[in-house]
Amino acid sequence: MCKCLFVFLVGLFLTAAATVWAGQSPLALARELAAEGDWAACRYESRRVELATPAFATQARALRGQAERELALNRRQKSGWKRIGALPVKAMVGFYRLAVAPALGSRCVMEPSCSHFSMQAARECGWLGLPMTGDRLIAEASMVVARHQPVTNAMGQVRFADPVSDHIGWRPAQRLDKVH
Amino acid sequence: MRKSDRLVVILVLLTATILPASGWDFAVDLAKSGDYPQAAVEFRRLAMSYEAADERGTFAWLAGYAYWQASRYWQAERMLNITEEAAPALETEIYLLRAGNNRSWRRPDEAAFYLESLMDESRQEPVRRLATLQLAAVKVETGKLAAARDLLAASPFDGDMAAVTAIDEYSQGCDKSVVAGGLLGLVPGLGYAYSGEYANALRSLILNALCIWGVVDFADREQWGGVAVVGFAGVTFYSGSIYGGADAAARYNRRRLEACTRAIEKNARFEPDYGALPLLDLKFRF
């Protein structure tokens, strides 16, 4: 019994040693993701290593801590003026969700719903979230009639996709070389 | 066989069963369910775990494909660099993905370079056909309509002439100016009307008029709370009218362009055949 355990442990040690020698530390991927600045994936990966490979738990925890700090820093950098500009929209949507939405229920046929769209627009574009909300409320009915981009949500209901990304990053008008 | 030897064999088999448990099924499942960033991380892990260069290249390419679908173009490029180093034989697959990635990244010149490389006679027919269609679409996207038309007219593949008609139709129209749309939006509804969205124009006009009337009426009665609430709604709709004027022009241009590129490409695309893993095999659909 002792002999077979010894063989098993030696095998495991050799495998681990070969892996480390080949430069394939279990944290290699997490470190690569950190170098790329993909901190969300780095946090996930270092957490996985922390749980799956106890020998590397301390290093993985340190890397996860760094990833969490970077993510928090990114959130703070994104805010500032944008966050202040987003306040009116957030207040409006907050009031709607608190006082109006419970009486109406989930009725919006757009994906994301108008209140989610407003919050996303405010988060991504700051004060521009207000005109984007106005535009969405004006144009919503036409989008439903046109049935552009129908999608099925998790509840199996048909909705019409109109993500915030469709309203930002406008492509300028093209100068076309005409076909003769 | 002695009892201890049997135990050794069992433990070795057990280890062998446990170690490859993190195969590609999980990554493929994530990719198929649309969780592309996570699928990319799983494929990267697989790429790092394989010793054989071909398999490392295959999984790095799949990671790049997943990043492309997740709109993480920079990371997709990095994965393709790794693929190129590990498995240069996958040149066609690398070029196809580089072309798609650069096109989505709005780098049409780079995309055109890779697509032109794929139109070489030595490539397989589906690759050349897909490259021809995509290159024509890229040329339309950059406004080079005559070049796109010539490319399709010279194409040896059947059915590409229908795309020539689509380019002719696209050429007859013209794009709307986003700036003009925004400026016209200063008059509620006019910005939408400029891009042909008459229902939105009418709705914008009515909503803005109602808000102005509401603000004036509340102010006459000296009900300042009402002025604040209706005024806020008015500001939302008025600014929405300006933004919407510009957005409607951009929407008009985008839809016009999409209709043309869709007519050219007709849903032509490539995707990896996950059933062939660890070999990289592409499926083409036209």
C-alpha cells in the first residue's frame, strides 16, 4: 500500500515539476490575461486556480486581489463627470421603477427594456443618456411596427433588439464613387 | 499480479481519467451557448496545455474566433499571432479570421489585404468564393462601389451577378448627413422627417408641443412642481429630438449599407466544425 502511494505521489510530483519546468505554471493564463488588461477574466481564472490548485493558492489570491483592485480603479476612472451627468437619468428611472413600474408590470417589448436601456446609456455615455432615452421613447413604436431584429428572451417571449451600441459610434456618411 | 501492483494500476488509470477531464467539451458548450469571452479563456487554457504545435494552434485559433465573436478584436489578433507561430499550416484559417476580425474592427484596408490573399488560385473553391463576396462587401463599405462591382462581375462563381444589381441600387441612393439630421432636430420632428421616419417625426412634434403647453399652463397657475416635472420630460423629449435626428440619419445609412452587403454576402460565412476537434476544420455556408 505504502509502495503504491509512493509511486502515485512521485508521479504527481514529476508531472507538476514537468509542468513548471515547461513554463506552464497553473497561473500562466491568469498572468497573460492580466498582461492584456482583461482583469475580469484574470479574476475568474485566478479564482479557479486558487480553488483547484492549493499549491498555488497564495499566488492566485494575490493575483485575484490585484485584478479586483484594477477593476475597481477602472470603475472609478469611468465615473467622475460621466457619473454626475448620468444622475438625472438614474433619478428618473429610479422613480419610474419605484412608483410606476410595479403598477404596470413588465410590458416593454424591446430588448433591453426602456428603463434598462436608459440606465445602460447613462452608464456608458453619461449625460447623453437623457437624449438617448428621449429618442428611444419617441422611436419605440416605429421599431415595434417595423419588427427589426426580433429575438427570443429567456422566458421564450419575442422581443425587438435595440441595444445601446446601435446608437453610439456613428459611421460618417460615405462619399461614394458612382458606378458608371 | 500482486495486490499492491493492482492498486498502482488502478491509481494510474484513475489519474489518467481525471487529468483529461477538462477537455474541449466545456469550451465548445460555452461557445455554442454564446458565452464567447468565457469560451475564449477555456480555449486558451487548452492551447496552453497541449504540447503538439498543431493542437496548440487549433485551440489558439478557436480562442481567437471566440474573441472575435465577443467583439474583443485586439485579443483575437493576439491569439492569431500565437496560431501563426504554432501552426503556420493553418494559413487559410488564420487569414479568414484575420479578415473578419479586421473588418469588424473597422480596419477595412487590413481586411481587404487578407481577403485578396485568399483569392489566390491555390485556395479551395469555397474559400475563394467567400473571400470574393467579403472583399466586395468591404469595398462597398469603404465607398469603392465601382471596384466592388468589377470584382463581382469578373467572379467565376454562379449567382454573384445578383449582387451586382444590389450595388447598382445602392449607388443610385445617397447617405444622409448626421450633422444635418442633428441640426434639423432642433425643430422637433424635422430631424426624423429628414431620414424618412415620418411617424417618429409626428410623435416627436406632438410630445414636444404637449410638454411646452404643459410647462406654460403650470407656470400660469404658479404650480412650480408641475413645471419641474413636465419641464424635465420636455427637456428629455427635446434633446431626444436632436439626438434622434442625428441617430435617424446614422440609422438610415447603416440600414442602406447593410441591405447592400447582405445582398452581396447572402449570409455567406465560415464556422469551425467542433465535431472534428482537435483538428481544425471549417464549414462554409452560402
